[in-house]
Amino acid sequence: MYGNQNNSTCIFQINKNLANMQQDGKTYVQLLRTLEGMTSELVLHRPYTVDAAKLRKREEKDKIFQLLASFGSEYEDLRSKILMNHDPSSLTRVCVAIQRKEAHRKVINFDFKIPLSETRAYAINKSMNNNRPYKGK
């Protein structure tokens, strides 16, 4: 079980690196070596198969990995949670989890838009009340 968790994380990282690979001053040969190194590492984590069911599952996982890689750092907790699962679910379940996370973020980050004049009036009123000496009954 633990090896499978690590496997998903490694495959995700390799796919992310492949998607973000750029020449960045490397020669063609250096770039090709990097590409071959990453793809052979990917083969180590995902052995060759002709089983149609395994290939469909692998394709779905690749879609999940591409989707997760496209999100920013604010989704890191969700990404980690999905990648650490024994099996990264289905694409549909991942999409539902992402939609739930976005809905939650919208509720948490809901902005009460108070006009600036009301905010200033409250602050001035509060400061005036704080400067008055206390008069007991």
C-alpha cells in the first residue's frame, strides 16, 4: 500500500516535470537526455502492459495528474490528499473534490463590502467614545 502511494506521487512529479520541460539554454543532446531519463523513470513506475483495463486506468490517472498539476499552490493540500490516496480515485471524484474546495473557498472568502464612509464613521465614533472619561452612575 505505501509503495503505491509513493508511486502515484512519483508519477505525478515526473508528468509535471515533463509538461514543464523547456530547453533553457541546454543543447539538443542535453534536452534529449533529460527527456529520455524522465520517460525511462516513468517506465520504471509504470511497467509496459497491453491489458486494456490497465491502460484505461492509466490514461485516467494521467488526466488526473495533468489536472492537479495545472492548479496553483492554494490547492496544494487537496493535491497532496488526492495523491496520497491508495488509488487516486476517478477523474469524476477528483473533479467533485475540486468543485467542493472551490465552493468552500468562496464561502470562506466571502467579502462583506462595507462602504468606506461607513467604516470611517464607525472608526471616528469609536475613537470619540474612547476619549471620553467614564462617568459612573
